[in-house]
Amino acid sequence: MFDVLGDMDDTFIMEARKGTVYHAPMRNMLRGVAAACALVLVSVGAVWGIRTWSGTGSDAVGTDTLPLLSWKGNTGEFVTRPVVTYGGAYYEILNMGDKASPNRYGLPDKLTSDMVGEQIAEVRADSGDVFTLYQYTAYADVNQMAVYIASRDGAGEKGKKTYSFALFCNYLRENTALYDTAQKMFGIIGVYGADDITRVEIGDSVLDSREDIARFYDLLCTSDAMGEDGYQDNVFFKMSEKQQQALSIELADTAMEVCITTKHGFRACGLTYEPKIQYVGWACNHYRLSEPLV
């Protein structure tokens, strides 16, 4: 169970933090449950699964991957989204029927044939469906791993091929050391310096001046990086269970989502800023800042 809980992404906890927990009639009970869960879940997110593999390297086809759980605020329920594995990372297959889904990441809500680039690999989702991954031509010349295009034969009307975006969600648990610095995480979204960022949203605050963006980039790149175990040791060390629960609730209540817009128009929204303790969570790692982001 804890192996599964360890494979979580910030997207889920940020969605949960924005859910109905704080508005439901049984608020106190739900907050108590959230506090207990937060001991394990704080600053991490959607449940990722256990896989078996066929093939080798980036061409390997992953199977038995659990779906991504996402909180749908307007219905007050969790929904599942298909997830595939490729090149040591997890990718969510976006729902192109929900225009808000691709638009949230600065991507078009319709895919045309000219956007579909070179074929990359075949990958298998948790459902058993096999998807073909392609380059997204808008990013064909950008060294990034953030977004590709996926197709599933026979999924559309009269068996026609349908296309969706495949969006980076997290790296595989076995490969956490590959992305243990903020610089490496920035590289996933095609950012190799502050000049590759045009805008940063931190909660309700917006950084759009070159000076503020450079400061944001430098703070993350010079931060102390650690995994989940290091984060738990640093934040909750020697606290009683009651103190841990109280801090977990406070961190969840005050956490801010961070969205980075790159010069190519992509919006990376998988970061969580915890202002009380000056940590940023990004995928399975945490970055301790030397000073506040905002």
C-alpha cells in the first residue's frame, strides 16, 4: 500500500484541496479524515500504480498502470483518467471533449493532422488499450518531455483514428534520481533558463516581470532537493501525532498551486507551494527554498 501511496503526483492533492471538503455539511469529520490522510499524502497527489514491462528502454510497453484520480469539483466526485508510461515517466491522456482540460495547459482544444508529428512509440494504458505516441509538431524543435500526442485506433466514429494530448504527470518511482533537481524538472517542460518562462502564477499572485521570473527560477534551482522521506523527516521530525495532524491540515489549507507558462505557451501546473514552511513540491520531490516565493 505504501509503495502505491509513494507514487503520487501533486495534481491530485491540489485538486483535493480545492474540493468540497471545506464546504460539506460534515466538515469537521471530513477535516479529521483529511488530517489523518495528510500524514501520508501531504504535498503528493494522484495514485499511480504497479507496472509490468515488455520491451526495453523508452520503447517498453508498460501495463497494469492504475488510472489517475482527479477531483471534479462541479460534481463533487473523483473521476479516473487513463495513464500510460513512456521514457521513464507517466502521461495522462487528456479528455479532448472537455475543452477546459487542454486549455488549462495552454494547448488547443482541437487536434488537426498537421499537429501530429513523427511516431515515437506504442504504450498501453491501465485499461489495456494501446496508444501510439507522436511528437506534437508545435514542440518538435523543443527539447522537452511535457507533451505528446496519442492516438487509439478504432476509438472514434466508424473506427476512425482519434487524437488526444498525452501530458507529463510524474516520473516513475524507479527513476526519481533522474529528476532530483529543479533544473532537471524545468528541462522536462523545455525550460533551460529564466528567459524560457513568460509568466508564473502562485496562488492569486502573478509574476510577469523579467526580474521576478528570474528570482523565481533561481530560488528553485538553488533550493535543497529531497524525496518524500527527506521531506517527512525535515517537516514532521519529533512531532507528536496530534502536532503532525495539525500541521498537515494547515499546510493543506494554505498551499498554493504554481503554474509556469513557458515561452512556447505551455502551462505546467503540477507544482505546490507551501508558504508556511517554504517548500515547493514538484512530482515526487520537494524543494526547500531559502526565502519566500511571494
